[in-house]
Amino acid sequence: MSPASEWKWVATNSPTANSRTDDIWFFDEQKGWLVNSNGQVSQTLDGGETWTMKKFIDPNSKGFPYLRCMGWANERIGWVGAVTAFDAGNKDYLQVLLHRTTDGGASWENMSNMPDSSPAGICGMFAVNERIVYGAGTNDPDLPGPGLVKTTDGGLTWTHTDLSQHADNLIDVYFSDENTGWIVGGKKQSSCPAIKPGYETHPQYSQLKPVVLKTTDGGATWVNKAAGVDGFDCGEWGWKIQFLDARTGFVALENFTTAAILKTSDGGETWVRLPIVDAAGRSINMDLEGVGFIDGQSGWVGGWADNFEGLFNSLTVDGGKSWTAQNNVPGNPATDPRIRINRYRFLGSPISKGYCSGAQVYKRAAPGAPTIAMAAARRATPQPAGLALSHTANFSSRSVEITYVLPQDAASVFVGIWNHFAFHVRTLVDGRSLKAGRHTITWDGTDDSGKPLGGDLYICRMSVDGRTGESQTVRLPK
């Protein structure tokens, strides 16, 4: 197996989601799937050279769904989970939480039988087999219902286990068999400040500290295996979990101001926190989400960030003791292409191939291949004209001007704003009939109730006639 330091990454021809492709799944080097912030569920049969959209889930559907995760039992049966807008008095969001295919993605159906207590977002999924599927959520610690949804009959019935005793938010889930599994997230600690510096826009995350919950009875009972870990930061929580084998596992820790991972070498019984620092001990990452290791020593991390903060990726070859930056520099094609990484998936035993998802889907370039030329060739590949969704920030008025182009007349155009945790905050254009051409609207930085939102990274999403859509990250000035 080649060491991770020799791996090079290149963008596939996946649809560009200028906010993020949140999850991917690959059965082998050729056949795989993605879900992204455009609302697309797309398939590749040739290793990412071409993609076919198999399902479009309109962001203007009831509950404003944002596609967050996927899990497959086999090539026929798969699941997609969404983050939705919670409304205690209206349970419409339950109709768009989960989507299932039983024919290899040719058709998809919404699960209409979710328990009323289900969280407003399914952020992680794991299909043990055709019958047993687990889902974890929700991300926002201010929302009710953090817990586990589970089916043991392929989706005919579901249960929800409330885990608020153990956690205030839950993100990712992994099961090694029908009964043994882990969920990661965070639990609020009163010893942490109510508003930590750097968390003014999302103060509800300030008091979180990570939890790594383990069950051995199919989710009936849980134990926090991270309870004794030293060095947790306030405003930090578990985001993605990866197990290489029965002994070795990793958890990415989300944190707005610094970055770290957790590592276990004893099957998840004990964990150690490893900060993302270079050989001199300097922090070189932040807002971390994606984690992917190819062995116990070599792996990558990445996360949100943007052009204001630097587009961060980091590599370790010593088990996480020290890291080397592999950042993307906008406008410089010689730098690493990966942007806003959320998920890694690897193939082979030992691992020899891999994919990760961010603004696009990226793959390991063939050893010795000219990766810059490959990336340029892919950029030259003709792509659909799209909606040319773009934005311009106005710092004096704390507003954002959003522009899009309709190639033809449209009966229903929707444009909305989500925060970067995938929750809908504002509708700007609501099902309006518009003529072909260029259109511009100004977002004044408020939510649907008129409350001013903090300067931060947001996601603008649009759809046209419920059939196609695009997305774009926007920076609301502080």
C-alpha cells in the first residue's frame, strides 16, 4: 500500500455544489453515489467521469430538506437522510427526513411512517443489512429529539430512542454488527461559557463537549466512552466517525476556532484527543468535519472554511501526532483541489483507492498521473449551463446581492438561505413565476422572522419548477 504522503487527489466530473456534496457511497472503484446541497441524488458507473441525477429533492418541499447523508445495504437498497426545519406544531418535516430505494436508485420513495418524536435532521446513517438501518440526529443542540431512529424490518416500521440524557446533538453513526455501534455528538457542560468567543453567531454550540456513545444491545442502552478523555475544548463535538478495523477508529471534532480528532486503538473502549498541529505545535486547521485514515498512521482531515479563512486540509503520517497542511489556494491549480471536505470513503484491503466529498467529489489520482493536467481536462469537459447562481457581499449594509440566470421562462422559482449546519433560515423567492434572463435579489441578513443573523458562512439554494437546482456558499458580512 502506498503511504498517504504519496496520494494525490483530483476532482471528478461530479456536479459542482458550490456549498457542498455532503455524502458519498462507493461499492467499488466504478460504482458510486452522491447527495449534495443542490438537492441531487446522483450515480456514477465509471468512477466519477460521468454522473446521472436519479432524484431531485426540491429545497422548497415542506420542511425545506437539505440532503445530508446516505447508507446502502447493497446495490439495490439504499437510504438518504435529510436535515429539515423543525416545527413543533407541524409534522410535515417528518415526510422528508428519509428516502429509500429498493431498485438500485431507479426510483425513490419518502418514508411517511417516521415517529412523531423523530429529530428534525438525520445527519448520519448506517445500514447493517437490508432489514436493520440506523440513523442519528439532530445537529442543532437547541432542537428536541437528539437520538436514534431504527428499523428492523427494512423500513416498514421505525422507532426513535431519545438520547437527550447523553447528548444535546448527534451527528454520525457506525455499527460493526446488528447490536454493537457508536454515535458521536456533544453534550452541554455548565462549566463552559454561554457564548464563547468565535461562537457569537451560533451560541448554542458554545457549551458542547464531545460524546462517543457506544451500545452493545442495538441502541437500547448507551455508555459515553469519551467521558474520561483529557483536553476537550468548550464548543467542540463529534462530527464524523471512521473505524478501520475492530481496533482502530477515529472521530473528527467540530470546533469553530481550532481542530482535533479522537483516536482509539482498543475498539472504542478508550479514546485520546489529538490536536491538528504542525511539527512546531502550531494549530493549522479549524471548523473540522471530514476524517479519513488508510491505516493507523496515515490519514487526512478537512472541513468548511472558505476564501476568507483558507480552504484547509491536513495530512498525518505519524498517527495524528503532527500534521502537514495540504490547503487549497483559490486560483492556484497547483494546490490541493479538495474544498470543504465532509466525508471520506476508501476501497480495497489493504486500502488502495479512495474518494472524498466536498464542493465536488474527489478521488485518488492514479499513481504517477499528472494530476494538474487531469484537473484541467475535467474543467474543460462541457457542463450544463446551469443557473449561474452567484453573489456579491455589501459590507457597508451587511447584505448580500444574489444573482441567477434562468435559461427559459419558469413557472416556479425558489431561492432560500440555509445556515452552514443545513437548517433553513430565510426564503427570498417563494415559488414566483419569472421570465428567462438574469435576476437579482438582495438578502438583508435577516431570517424569516426579521431577526438579524450574525456574520457567517451561509448556503444559498434555489430550485426551478421543482426539477433542477443549484447552491452557493455566501458570506454574510459581520
